Amino acid sequence: MGIKEAAMRFATAVENELIQIRADQMELGQRLTERVNGVANEVKALDAKVTSLDAKVTSLDTKVDEVKAEVHEVKTEMYDVKADIREFKTDVMGVLIDIQRRLPA
């Protein structure tokens, strides 16, 4: 085997190695692209879930505000009823005092 033949084998081996490196790079690039696309799809799915949850939270916030308003309204009505009861008690006490005054001792 001469120097020329050894050089040709070496050049062929280097060329084959370069071809293999390129093929490996292409395969790794393909895998990376698939992983990135998979992550992107997962992010889209998570974004859809977050959007859905955000809508539910907004709906719950609205319902909580409505309940707070109703509670405030009920409290206001309760205070009005308490005032009416106090007034009624005062009137009843007045009537009872009048009755007691009219009764013979």
C-alpha cells in the first residue's frame, strides 16, 4: 500500500466521518425541533387551561360581588327590622304602662 492509497483511504474516512457528523447533526436538529414543537403544544394547552380558569375566576369574582351586595342589603333590612322592633317595643311598653295606670291598685 502506497502513500497515495493511504491518503485516499484517510480522505475517504474523513469524508465518511463528516457525512456521519452531518447526519447526526440533522437527526439532532430534527429531535430538537420535535421537542420544541411538543413544548409549544403543551404551552398552548396550558394557555387554554389558564384562559379557562381565568374566566372561571372572573365569574366567581362576579358572583362573590353579587353575594356581598345581597348580604349588605340583608344587613340593611335587618337593621330596619330591628329599628321597627324597638319602636314596637316602645309602643307596647307605652300601652302596658297606660293599662297599668288604669288598673286599680
